[in-house]
Amino acid sequence: MVGDSLNASAPVASADSGSANVSAVDTEGGWQPAKWPLPRVSAVDNLAAALSSRGFTDGVIRVLSHAAVRPDELRRKLADPAELRVQGGTLLIAETRLWSAAVVPHPANPREYGRRSYALGGAAANLRVLPEPTTSRDGLAELEILVDSPSTLAQRLEDAQGRLAKENPLGEDVAVDGVLQPLTVVPMTVRHRDGYRSAPLLIAADGSSRISAVHDLLDYAPSKVAYEWSSDSRRGERLYEVDEKGARVFSSGGEPRELTDALVRHAYNGESTTGFPPAAGFTAASRHWADVRAKVEELTKAVEAMAVVPVDEGGRSLVERDGWDDAQIAELRWRLDRSDRKLAAWADTYDFNRQAAQEQADEDQAS
């Protein structure tokens, strides 16, 4: 039976089949793939930061950081990639495991050239020829392809999956053993002549038949992978838990129950609800305190990053030279001051209670 993750190797990502603490199991129904847990948000964010430092575009950073089954592993391997000499240069390869729903077959697969109908073929032409991907205009380790519209690429991806699954049938083998050999996966940004937003993708430069077999078995439509599942349209919006009728679920305090990372992982992994983190008490407060510390660290890093943005490349810091809008800064400092006063009040309360407890203990000892 095929799983929802696969092995991949690429100038950015690849994967080996072995992994700590996760293994396949034998059941009455036969071999079953390992159930990989969703990675923590902090691990995804750390991988995104590592990719950003290497100059990838924002779209590719997003799809690649979310595609990694073990983002912490990929982040470490980025620091020491393998080298592969190819004609005209050297590829830097990091091996890791990717979610199969994050990779699509090569839309301009050279294997298809023999069956494509070209413009001179007459009215029977049913396939549009896609141009070969080119190197990023900014000289990054990414590919680019220009198509007429999203429907052009969507049709090509769907046709490629159907044709590859039919002419190079690997479905039965993949269903039994999974994907055994790694795929070569590279990032590619799709640009559209009709003005539609660019779509960052991870394409199988080698292994289109294998990923097509996986998608066919799991009933994944590559066009949805490209234009729906990888969409950034919900970025920044909060999600809330709903019941079977679609109505929001409210907490004991009457607030909508937000879908936190912990809740999503719980639902995804199917673990017992007894594993839910407590919503009250010191343990619950400690989880929020850890979140406060993490957010303060993020704020500190964001301020430091903004402080070094130059006026122009290699120049002086922009904010040191020009400063920043005083009204915006005043509003932010007012919000920070409110939090600072609240934290100070908690510290005073803790100190007061500690002194009261010590005085009570002294009285008890004296009596």
C-alpha cells in the first residue's frame, strides 16, 4: 500500500527510506506504510529561515518548507549538501523525505515529445506544447516556466499523470512496496501570461512516473496540488474547530475554539483525546508562557533583521539613516508597554505570594 510520503533527491530536496522512531508495520491486511506525524510549526519556520538565507524566493520557501516530512533533518542537510557534477555545472543535493501531495510530475517532460501534436499537425492537435523551463531570471537555484494560463498547465499535468500511469504502469509495484528509489525534485515557479499570480511548485525532474503512480493510487489530482493545495490564500487567517454540521465549537469561556498546531496534529494522527494538553492549570499556563517567550524571540529577531536592511546593496542601514514612521512606532510601543506592565504585575504578585508564604512558614515554625 502506498503511503503519503515519498523518497526524493534534488538540488533542494531528496529522501532516504530509513528514519528514526518511524517504521512500517505488518497487519492482517498486509504491509502498511509508516504513519509520519506532522512536523511542529517551529521546525517548519526554522527550515523556512534556512532556505531564506540561501536566497530562494518566498513562494519556493513556503512550498518546500511545508513539503518536508522532517524539516529539521532537511535544515541540517542544507548545511552540508552533496555535490553532483552535471553538464555545465554542479548540483547541490540535500536528501530528505517529502509529502507526496507536495510534488507534481514534470509538466514539460521530454518523454512526451514524441506524442505531442504541434501547430502544423492541423485541427486534430489536442495538446499544447509547453516551453522548456528556464533558469530563474534572478539567477537563483530555481526554474521558471511561462504558460498562457493556469488551465494550460492544469491540463498538461492531468494529461501527464494519466499518460504516465498508462504507458509506464507502476501502480501495482508502488501499492505493494511504496516508492523505493528517490526522485529528483526541483523548485519551479510557473508564471502566467494572463496575469494570474505565480505558482511555486516542486516538480519531479526525475521520477515523474513514480509520483504519477502515487497520485493515481491516492486519487490526488496534480492540478489541485499545483493551484489549490499549495495556495497561500489562507495565509495569516485563523482556523476554528467545527462540529459535524459545520458550526463552530466554543470553549467553556464562550470563545471559538481555534485550531492550534497541537489540535491539528491530534486530529491528523488519530491519537486518544486523553492526550490533549490541559486547558487550565499550571501546565496550560506554562505552555502559553513558552509561546510568549518564543514570540518575544521572534520579535527580537525581526527588529534585528530590519535594522540591517541597507539603503542599497552594501550601503548604510535604512532605518539608521531615515528612521521610521513615529506614529507606527508609538502605536507598537504602546502595545508593548501594556504587555510589559502586565508581566510586571504578574512578577509583583508572585513575589508578594512568595513573601506571604515565607512569613506563614516562619509563623508556623515559631508556634
